[in-house]
Amino acid sequence: MKSGDLKSMTLDQLDDQLARLKKEQFNLRFQKASGQLENTSRVRQVRRDIARVLTLAGQKRGGSSSAAAAKSKSGA
């Protein structure tokens, strides 16, 4: 999934996309455990897509947590 596509989504759409990706991740783990997983690279793609969605959702909700952590460490 392209980050440009995700940037144009609303928070509700990002939450829906996150739910779909988590469901797919669960199904991929289940297939791997049962020995039926054919496309092993999809596990990595889904994991990175989840991280992308979470990052953009956090930014849209009010800023990234890393920026808040940096402020608290600097004492500001």
C-alpha cells in the first residue's frame, strides 16, 4: 500500500484499513502455523502496512508520540 493513498484517507477509513490489515495478519499467521502459507513475503508487507497506518493515524490525531517524547526528554 502506498503512503500517498493512506494520506488521503480520513481517520475512520484508516481505522477500517487497520482492522482489515490486522485480520489479514492473523490469517497469515494461522496459515503459517498450519503450513499452508505460500507467499511468505506478504507477512512482512502487512506488518509494515500496519505500522504505516498507525503512524499516519497518530499524526492525524494530534501529532506523533516521538515528538512528545523528545519534548519531555529535553525538559521543555
